[in-house]
Amino acid sequence: MHEFIMDRKEQKQLKAELIFAKRLGLTEDDTLDGVVSRCEKENQRRKGMLQNGEIIYGPEHFSLPAYVRYEQTRFRLDFVSESEKVKKNYSYQRISEKEKQAFYEANRDLFTRYHGDSFTYEEVSVIIRKRIREMEYDKEIQNILCQLN
């Protein structure tokens, strides 16, 4: 166990996200050792790219904590963007127009421009859908955290 990475609460959060990522088919190994192994593999890949004169986007080398954050972000984005890989393994909750409208009305402050006027619902409909998916992701993680206790 790589306890040096984070405190216990952060470790539990990561464990829940790894379990969910495995259920979603985003990783095969939901252990911390698996994260370490993927980090080392990614660093080797990036090193090879550099040696071949290829352009690398992001860091040339990940520290373990940075790689953990990278994976957590990637898992969330794959879920929120409803990637094909996730759709194969997960049945998303249906989001109705009524729910999206209600979210818009309840969170108008999120959708204001610089001068205070609001974006129209049509302009932010896709963003609302993603925000609702983020809440669904967080709920799934919370359910897993409850099971880990």
C-alpha cells in the first residue's frame, strides 16, 4: 500500500474511484499497485516519445501524486462525456428536458456572462447535461464509499 501518497480520506476516495473505473471498463487493475504500475508505464512511454523527438502534451514525467490526479480526472471526464467505453459497461440515468430546465433555473448564477446577463438555456444545455452527469458520478462514488466503510 502506498500510504505516502495521501491521507486516509483521500485514499478511500481514490479506492472508490478505482473500483468504479474498473466497473466502467476504464482500468483492469483497481489497486494502488496498479496505479503505480500504470504511472511507470506512462513515464516510460513519454520517455520513449522524447527520445524519438515526438511532442508530448503535459508533463514529460509524472510524479505518482500527479499521475493519480491525472487518472482521477480522466475517469471523471470519460464518465461525464458518456464515452463509448463507459456506455458498454454502465447504464446512465435518463436526463429529461424538465430536469435540465430545473437545473438551469436553480443554478442561474453558474450561467452568467461578464456583465451579469445570463446565457440562454439553449446556449448551456450541453453544459447542464455534463453537470448532471458529474453529480451522477459523485453519487456513484459516494455509494462505493459507503460500501467501503
